[in-house]
Amino acid sequence: MGSGDYFDLSASDVVAVSPDGVAYNLYQYESTTGEPGLLNGQQMGSGWKDITAGFVTDWNGDGFQDLLVQWNDGKMRLYAGTTQPFGGYTVIGQGWQGLKLSVGKWKTGDKFPSIITTDAGGLMRHYPNLGGAGIGAGTQIGAGWTGLEIVQMDFDKDGKTDIVAKNAAGELKLYRGNGIGGFISRTPTTVGVGWDVITAISPTSGFNGAGTTGMLARTTGGDLRYYQINANNSWAAPVTVGWGWQTLAIFRSTMP
């Protein structure tokens, strides 16, 4: 990765890879809290063509946002954040090809975020974080998740992490977590419709000021929109915070 003044990466910033011809540069877009929006991107590095998914998360619990990246070769790389620009990486896992990932604090009270995956057969597994240094063995926590795009977030604000899943019909389904590694009920609640025009989703915290939660979503037309979640679990009117994002690979944020 290249150098740059981006060691102040926050959970409400957006990180994305832009093709930029053949360079595949990595950018940080700082959020403008109080009036939801994004500043112009600052380049963080180049050569990011072969990633499957990326996440902005404090993986090692040291107070700095890290980059957890799933590469096409199946390797999971951790780029640890410090008070300096990102340097090298540590490979903390292999064999992750073909899996869809979500990162978050799945169990209430967890110090470290962990990983939930779904595979082509629809099986859902939870992989614990080994003290910020590695990834533990997976445990199956569900089935029937084929074709769903999932994120972890406390949607209903009850202090427990939930799964929000987007299906092919453009519905957002809420699967409420029980805080101890499972679900309160496997019967989901529909919390959104018309999301079939959305090609990428990412939960976000603090994007519109302290205590706010919501979803960043990219449309088929390349607009990046912010959907804030109100206190009654309804959606505020979306705010467009970016244009021309069709070709960008957007990293997902992790809720605190």
C-alpha cells in the first residue's frame, strides 16, 4: 500500500477501491457528520484488483480502525491501523473462496468483532476472533440463506446484533439476534422494500452525528445513498452522498 495521511480512519468513513484504469486504487472518503455527506477521496494505496470483499473494523480492539480483506485467492489479510499510514499486512486465514462475509460483534459483550459467513448451499457459520490475532473454527448457526446479502447491525436498538438480509425481490428482512450467538426467532420481519435497485449495502454508525445508525446503499445508477434508521425502526428519507460509484468496490463498516 502507498503512503498518505489516513491514519485517522473512523468507522463512519467510507473505504472503496476504484479501477482507475488498471491501477485499482484504494481510497478513503471522510464523512462530514452533522450534514451527512462525504469529502473527496484520498488515495490510500494501489494494486487492489483481486479483492472479494473488504471491511473497516477494529479487529484487534486497540481503538484504531483496521482493514480486514478477503482476497480472490481465499486469503484473509489484516491491515492493522495505528497512528501511522497503513503498512504491511498479516495473513490471518486461508480457504475463504466462495463465501459471503459479514463482520460484527455477534455476541453481546464481545470485545472483538467476528465473522459470519454464508456459502453456496445456504449454510451460515460463525467464526470467532482469536484475540485480534486470528480466526477460530466455524460453527453452523443457520441454514437456508442462499441468495441473501447479509450485514450485521443492531437494527432494533435493543443492544443485540441482528442480521439484515436483502433478498432477490428487493426486500430487507430482519433476523433478530439473541445476543448469545443465535436468533430470537427465525421468522424474519420485513423492514424494507424496493431495494432491488440497490447493488451494495453497508451498515454505518455515526454517519450523521453521534448516536446515529443507518445504511449506506449504492443504486444501479451509481448513486450512494444514506438511509438513517429512526428511533421507531423506520427509515428516514434517503440522502444522496455520492455519484458515479458504479464501478467501485465498497468496504463495509462494522457497528461498534
